[in-house]
Amino acid sequence: MSLDAPLTATIILALQLIAVCWFDWRSLRIPNALNATILLTGTATAAALFAAPLGASLFKAACVWLSFFILAKAFENLRGRQGLGGGDIKFLAAASTWINLETLPWAVLIASLSALALIGAKAMVSGAATAAQRHAFGPHLSLGLFSTWLAFAGAPTT
């Protein structure tokens, strides 16, 4: 039995995202090595499955990183606290190598809605949530990326 390329890529992505969830849930950080692995495997997958030039994938990731970095700094300057961590920004840049820029907002929307739902559920169970509380966003970003990958880009053919 052999696996086809989209299914293999999906399995590789899933395993990486499980690691992101585990690390971020336990330590509130996404290790650079995991983000780099997601970036490299996404770039290779885009080249192998969609004939995307390597340079274009890396340039897209750099643009996504810069965009979210600017947004995060603007939020921090406006509100006086961090809203999006550096690992989250790097994750979004790496995620952009797996999905199109047109579908990246879907991944962010799914991540944001799932995070809000979890925080709301926690607040209902344990009392009011405060803005000062830190939450792992990596698991939500992982859900957003994986859902978007399955829906728009790399749904396995078998």
C-alpha cells in the first residue's frame, strides 16, 4: 500500500501541528524549530504538489511575517500589552507556505473563533476572564491551518 502525495503531506502537517499544540499548551510558546519545520515542509509541499517556486513561497512567508509583526506592534503600542506573540507570528508566516494568501484569512478566522469559544467556556466555568490572562493561541492556529488545508488546498485524494 502506498500513500499519495497529498495524503502524505496532510499526515506530515498533522504531526507537526500536534507538536505545536503540545508545546504551546504546556509552555505558552511555539519553538522556533517547529515553526522552521512547518515553513520548510510547507515550501517543499507547495513546490511538489502545486509547482510553486521556492523563492515565491519564502517571499510570501516573509510578507506575512512582516504584516502580522506590524499588526502586533500596533496593537501593543495602542493597548500597552502584547496581543500576538512572536511564535504566533512566525507560525502564521510558516502556515502561509501551506495555504494560499486568499485562504489565510479563513485560517485566522477559524483560529480566532475557536480561541474565543474556549476562553468564553473557561470564563463560564471558572469566572470572568481578564485581558491580562495569557492563552495558548498555537492550538487554535493549528486548527485554523489544518481546517483550511483540508478545505482549500490539500484534501487527500484517497
